Amino acid sequence: IVRIQPPVVQNKVWPKSSVDRFILAQLESKGLKPVGDASRQVLVRRLYYDLIGLPPSAEQLQSALQDESPGAIENLVDRLLASPQFGERWGRHWLDVVRYAESNGRERNIVYPTAWRYRDYVIDAFNKDTPFNRFIQEQLAGDLLPGAGDNEAVATGFLAIGPKLLNEGNREAFVMDLVDDQIDVTTRAFMGLTVSCARCHDHKFDPIPTAEYYSMAGIFRSTSTLYGTKRQQGNRQGSSLVALKIPSSEKSAAAKQRKQTESLKSELQTVQKSIVKFQAETREVANRKKKDKKYKPDAKQAAALRKSLSEARKKASSLQKKIKNLGENDIEFMAMGVREGKIADSPIYVRGEVTGRKGKATRGFLTILESDLEQTFIESGQSGRKELADWIIASENPMTARVAVNRVWHHLFGNGIVRTVDNFGATGETPTHPELLDFLAVGFQEQGWSIKRLIRGLVLSRTYQLSADHSPRNYEVDPDNFLLWRHKSQRVDAEVLRDALREANGEAQKMADIMADTLEGDLKEVTSAWEGFQISVFSGSGKISTAIR
């Protein structure tokens, strides 16, 4: 990407930033003028909703309206960016991109009880303003980074969440479907490319051959994905979880729990043997009665036998429930994620069918991008995930920074500069302001891949602060507002609407107080007393995190 200088404009007074000069230059080329600025009240509410997903309280709004200092809006933006709700709002945007859910979906909707760890990781990353290039590395190859710990292990949940065909009987077919999902989310989320379209044939519109799809597939086939569902009826593809470090303060409790589980299992085996014995005695009496019509079993003995069998079954059921409850606590220090698997290149499957092989594809990356983006050599003993992450975040990669800034622009202005935010390929829409997109992408890289700095610069632009007023002249020339002559009115999404209603009637504060008292408790215990009061992004199962206000 080449840095482009902002264009010269006729109205030199109107722009507040370089972004405004790009916007105004296109408007002037069409003989158009932007509408007036939004009122202070409208702008303050817009900032609150866009940055933290909540409306300002009456006190906050009044304070903002009365602040006439030159830096009032800048200070408000800084406060909102520093708010813990910023990570909740913008982390939620990212969770949508990466198909986050706390259950599998598909034909076997099994719950992912540890998915919340990845959710909290994302929220914390946005609040800490983790550089976006590091954010990418952690999610693709966190376990392979120098000094990797629990945070990096949890980050790889990016590859482990998502829907899976858990009832698939063919292991190879299951693996290739899982790999396809990982390729799809990686290339769409970070580079805006639809690489999965090349699974069965060369991509119909973009220069991505099937062989290169399977080059990437080899990287993910060489990765062990741990999503934590037990192999049982309806789930033929079970998996373990990534083990996290157990704090020293919890080690004795964990050992005690394991010992208790072993004791219960031993007791259950004894009870189950008793059940088998009682069942055999019952069958023996029934068979003897069937053979000898004159035989009459002792009524008291028969009643005692039935009672013993019933009590044994109840005892077994009780023990199984206790073991299950203890087993659920075993995931206390576990997470969804990935680790290195059996390293091997992927076969090339004809038409994507695992029954038809046509050679192998050496693990590698796409050649669709610029020629100066080198194909990193992948060591024979490594999957290639670390090399893939480095290749994606390389400064020579023309896609990653563009896709990232375009996603931010989409959430602030209602549409991306490229409106098809997940597809920068031939079937996607062309950018409305290509020079501006490159200018922002280069600046994003130079400023340390900081999402907060990018957002701050955009919301302080005059373009963002325009009103949504109508202009007949502008509408006649640009009815879709591609040139951004006004601010686009946006629908409030369901979660923001829900939280705003709860905020207005004080429910959110009630829930916040309860959560503060039980910060490390079980969310189920909290919701049993305050059903429906939790912040929308935390409405799933799991532990209450420190990100909750």
C-alpha cells in the first residue's frame, strides 16, 4: 500500500482532518456540498451509542451540553474510549465476524461451556487496545508465540469455536469440513477474501486455484482443534480442551476434587455390580416361575429383592449426577483452542470429496497478492500457523490493514468504504473512496495498528459529525449517499436497544451491583435471582468476568 497525500480542496475552511479533505474533494468534483453539522445533543448521543453501545444518562448529556471548552468533544471521546463498555461494544462487533457462539448449532447443538473465555479475551483486547497485528497473531498462533501463556492459549479459541458436523461418521470428512471453516473465517476476517470457494474447483472469480486452497488446508490439518465436546450418542467427533495453568491457590482444591471423583466412581462401580446381581436374581425367579407353574416365590423375598434393586438404581443415579457435577467443574481451568497436531501436507480432493484424491499440496499461502509479499518457508516440523499469521500481518500484505480499517469505518458510518466488508474480491463492491482507504490503512500501520487511535481520528472528523439532514440537490446526484454528503441514520441493533431500555429504568445498575458482589461466582447463580438483567454481550453461560461493569 502506498501512502497518498490528501487532495487539495477549494473550501479550505471546512475540513477538520485529512479524512475530510478526501471526502470533500469528491463532493466538490460533483458540484456538491456537505450538509450542516449535527447539533451537540445529537453528536453526544451518537458518540455514546457508537463507542459504548449505551445512551448517555440525563446527567451525562447535560454535562456534555454545558461543557463549552474547546476540547469538550475530544475529552468526551477519550473518556468513552477508556470506558470498559468500549471493549464490550467493539468486542461484540468482532465476535460477529468470527462466528462466535456458546453452542455448536447445526444438527447437534451441544453447548460450549468454556467459550466465554474467548469472548472475554476479545473484550479485554479491545479495552487494552492490543495492536491489531498482535491480535491476529494471538488468534492464529498464540500457542506458538515466544513466552505464550494462558492468554495466548485462550486467543486460539478463534479457530475452535464455530459450527461443526459433530454427528459426521467419516472422520476425514469431518476434519476437512472443520478445516474449511477455519480457512473461511481466517481469510474473510483478516483479508476479505473468499478462499473457501476454491475447495471444490478453482475460484470462479478470483485467481485462487484449488491447489492453493489445499496448501492452506495443510496448515490447519496439521493443527489439533480442541473444542471440548464429549463423544456420545449424536456426537461422534468428541474433543478435549486446552489445559490452562492452575493457580497455586487452587491446586489443593483441584487435587481434592479429583480424589473425590475417583472415590465416587469406585462407589458407583460397586453399586452397578449390585444392580447386575439383583437383576440376575430377578430373572432367575421369573424363569423358574415360567418353567414350573406350581412354583410360588416367597412374597417377602420378592418384595425385598424389588426394593433392593430400586434403591440400587436410585443410588447409581445419584452418584452419576454427583460425578457429572464434579466433571463440569473440571473445566474450571480449561479453554477452547488449538495446538500443534500431526504435521502433514493435505491431499488435493477432487471436487472436495474425500473419496477422490489427486496428489498433495505443499503447505503454503496464496499467490493472489503482490509479488513482493514473500512466501515464507514453513519448517517441516511445524504446522505453519505462525508463518501464516506473520504473512497476513506483513507490511507488504495489501489486504489486512485495508480490511481492518474498512470494518471500523462500516460501524461508524453505516457502510464500509468497500460495502462488502467480508469480500474484497471481484464479486465484492469497489471502494467509494479508494485513496482514502489506502491513506487510512497506511496510517493504521504506522500508528501501531491501534484500533482506538483509528476510531478517535474518525469520530473527530467533520464528516462523522455531520447531521443526517436531507438535501434535495445532493440526493438527486447521489441518492445512496456514497459520497457522504450527510451522516447516515442507522438502526439501533437489538442488543443496544435492550441495554438502553434496561439502562433507562435502572435495571442495568441493579445487575451491575449484584455482579460486583459475585465477580468470580457462577453466572447461573446470579441469573437465577436476576433473570434477564445481565449485559447483552454476557448473556451466555460461564463465569462473570472483570470486564462486566
